[in-house]
Amino acid sequence: MGFRTFTDRDGRRWEIRDRSDREWEFVPDKGNPGPARVVERPDYETDPYELSSEELQRLLDAAPAPRARERKSPFLDC
């Protein structure tokens, strides 16, 4: 089965993947330079295909902004 694609109000395309029973991931599709976002799945629906574009936009808007991870350099002596 394929993943649901969704175009947000800014015209960016996202692919919606279910990570677990509780989380969905909005993954940037072609031409979308944004980072992936993880959202909590709504309690009333388990299938992203059953949600309207407006509901998906609300989930994306409520998603926390991704944080940059600090990576340690393997070349530094610590």
C-alpha cells in the first residue's frame, strides 16, 4: 500500500506515513525542502486517507518544529 500524499496551503507536497499506532510522519515530497515532521495521530481516525485536507493541515500546523541535533565530531579529542 502506498502512502497518502497531501499538498499544504503553501503548495508543498507531503507524504504521510504511519510510524506507530500513535504517530504519523509528514515526509517532504518532491520539491519540498522542509524537514520531516512527526505528529500525534488523532484519536478519532487511524487511516490518513480518511482525513480531509483541512484536518491534515491542522495536524501539520500543530506539529512541533524540528530541532537540530548537535553532532559530535569524531575528529575531536574529548
